[in-house]
Amino acid sequence: MKTIHAKSSVNAIAIFIQEHMAQNWELTLKNHPLKLLKAYEEMSEAAYGVYFQLLLEPVILELRKLGFRMRPKLPGDLNISREWGEEQHRERWIWTTLKYPNGTDCGTIVIKIFHDHTRFRIPEMPLVIALKVTSKQEIIAGLSAISPDFAQAKDTKTEYAGYLESLK
């Protein structure tokens, strides 16, 4: 598996994370079935956050050990992420910006999370995108250029506010 160091590029870090997920995404499901199902029963979709914390904890620890600063912690902020797709195969793009130990910008790690809204299920391996930009505006522009679905989706906070408004 690829190793990273305190001066690794965002692209090298993305490869490191993707390799970690390739080796561990199914293993994490296999090693924690009761914990994840209980989380889904109690918290519904928030159980996917539990899964990604279990999956990404070794990566988070390695980045911290090397002195990288994450904002927010991997996998990212649910409120600004975007989601689309069929109920049984949803796709959410969520991101974290990275700073080098010296405080300069490294880039942004975007994780494509595939999940099911009808039951707890990860239908396919998560994927990683590396962006060299770190401002919210540049991240959204970059991801919108990559995916028309992302460009058309609303962030979770806006989508939820609209849902609450529709209930009035």
C-alpha cells in the first residue's frame, strides 16, 4: 500500500485513502455488522456516518500523526454535502480540506459515498476525488464541472430546510 508523508500531494493522499478503502470497505461491514445495524435502527441514515468513522479512523490517525489539519474531519460535513440517485443506490459527495503541517493549503479530498435509503447497505466501494483547491466556491465549481448530477443537487442543509418548509 502506498505511504504518505508530511509533504505528500493531495493526489498522493487521495491514492492512499482509496487504497485503504479498497482493502477495508467490505471488511469494515463484515467486522461490525451488529453495531452498524443497531446504529441504523436507532439513527437511520446517520448510521452511514458511524460506518465511515470506523472505515476512515486509521487514515485520520495517520494524517494527524503527519501533522495535516483536516477541516472538517474526514469524511466531511454532511450539511454541505450533496446527494442524488435512486433510493436503493444513492450517491453522496462529501469533502474535507487539508492543510500541510506548515499551514499552507494541500487540497481537498472528496469521497463519493454510495448507500441505500431502504436499509443499511453500501452497494459499492466508496471512491475518492482529489482537488487542488480548498475554498467552498472552488470546490463546488470543480465538482459541478465533473458531475452534472452534483451541479443540480442541493446541499443537505438546503434540501432539509425545503423539506421542513413543505410540511407547513
